[in-house]
Amino acid sequence: GNRKGSGYQIRLDAYENDVLRALNATGGLPGLDAKNEVVILKGKYDPSNPEKNVVRIPLRVYPEDALTIKPEDIVLNDGDIVHIEARDADVYY
């Protein structure tokens, strides 16, 4: 099927450099065609360790689940990339 994607380069002022402000500046929270997770690639990419400096923020958490992110995880710095993957097509029988 067709997938709609977009990319933005934005500048966030000091003390306003968090994930929620970045999402707001680029159109708000993801729609129904996106996974319920925000992935942040922090700092420089390391091909020998692709999961290094990757922060995954769930957009849905059950009340009994512990929150695994820290306040510093949502703060963005120069060069950080915020990525929201497309949801795989749901098929029901």
C-alpha cells in the first residue's frame, strides 16, 4: 500500500528542546498509521552498535507497567533524530 512519510529539520530553543515540542512543531502526535512508539537517535550513529544511543519512548503504557524512560531521555540535542515508524498493515480475518 501507499505510505505517507515526511521529514523536517527544526530548530528548538534552549529549555524548549524536548520530544513533545518537536512533535508539536512538526504536526503533532502521530496518526493511526504510525507505531505507538517514538524512537530517538541520540548523538553520532555507531555502525558497530546500532542500538547504542537509541531511546524508545512508548506512546501507550498500561497503568501496571513501569515507565522505563528518564527525564534526560526526552531532551533533544543538536543532531538528534526523532523517528516514528509506520505501522505494519493490520489484517483481520
